Amino acid sequence: MTNIHRKFRLLSAAGHPLLLLARRIDRLQALQLPNTLSRQVDITDRAALLAAVSEAQGQFGPADLLINNAGVMLLGEMSKQDPAQWDQMFDVNVKGLLNGLHAVVTGMVERKQGTIINISSVAERKTFPRHVAYVGSKFAVHGLSENLREELSAHKVRVITIAPGAVETELLGHTTDEAIKSSYQAWKQEMGGTVLNADDVAAAIGYAYQQPQNVCIREIVLAATRQQA
């Protein structure tokens, strides 16, 4: 279960209708949440994303919360990495996030109500070996989130960045370099084999969203206690 699926359950239990978008719709449907619309959408497909949001708003009403969670991490040395992997990371991590914003920002500004939560990474503020393109995409997420927060603050719309450290998810599985994967496992063992889990990130999202609309938790950076970097 990804770090956002648990938050879906919490939001649903609190009575919020949900629009869930992913390339693998079977995982969304398996959640079996009430008052939920699940659609198979790649966030790099702007037209499909806009159509899904329009459908959901027609069924549930205006969007109050957007959680931009989609991301891909393809690690490698710049001298050896396939440039197609750089394209993929920026298409998903940056352009895909912008597509999500495009789908809801106008309505939120008009209503002067809404919350946008962008899921970033500690890599938005610190570099790591063999992370050049990935770090670049996350620095971009941090910069555009901060700029957007300033832009939307006058309209009473909140922009929040959640920046986790290492989390037990499938994210590293995107990387094709087996040496990098092995190095990660060794690093994890040096920390006692413990990194963040899905509930940790979901709790941070919940805390930020549940604040009164006039309170904006601008950024939460969280990591396992033993993660130094």
C-alpha cells in the first residue's frame, strides 16, 4: 500500500467524497471506499485529468482538496543514465503536478477556499549521490509550491508541501540500476532497518489539512529519527 492509500481511507472515514486517479486502477478499486470515483488516468495526460476532475465535481461538487502524490524516482549517474529517464521524472514529478494544479486552482480562487498538498521529498532541499535529475525535479516542486503559496494566499487558498525522507514504498523499484538498489538496502540496515511507513506520511497530511482554513502549515519535513541526511 502506498503512502497515500492510507490517507484515502482516513479521508473517506471522515465523510469526504473522493476522486482517485492512478494508472493502476485495480489498486484504487480494491480499496472499496464509499462515495468514491476511481479513474484510470496518467497525470501527464492533461485532457484526461481535466475530464476526470470535471466528472467528479459534477457528481460531488467543487474540489476542496488536491493531493498531488504521483511521482517517479529513477536514479543513476549522470554520465550513464538514459536521458529518457530524466524526461519521465520531469513529466511526472513536475509537469504532472502542474496539470493537477491546473485542474483545480481556478475554482478554488473563485470560491476563495481550498487546500493543495504537494508531496515532495527531502530531496527538495538536499542533494544525494546519483540523484541529479530526481533532485532537480523535487527542487522544482519546492520552488513552484512556495511561489504558488504566495500567489494564492490572497485568495485564502492554502498550499502545503509534505517532504518525507525514505519511506517504505515502491518508489525505489522504478530504478533500474541494481547496484543502487543494493546500496539503498545497506544504508537502510545502517539505520536499523527502519524508515518511515505509510501511516507516518498519512498522519502528516491529515494534521496539515485539518487545521482551520486560516492556518497554513506551509511545509512538513519528516524522516525516520535515525535518518541523518
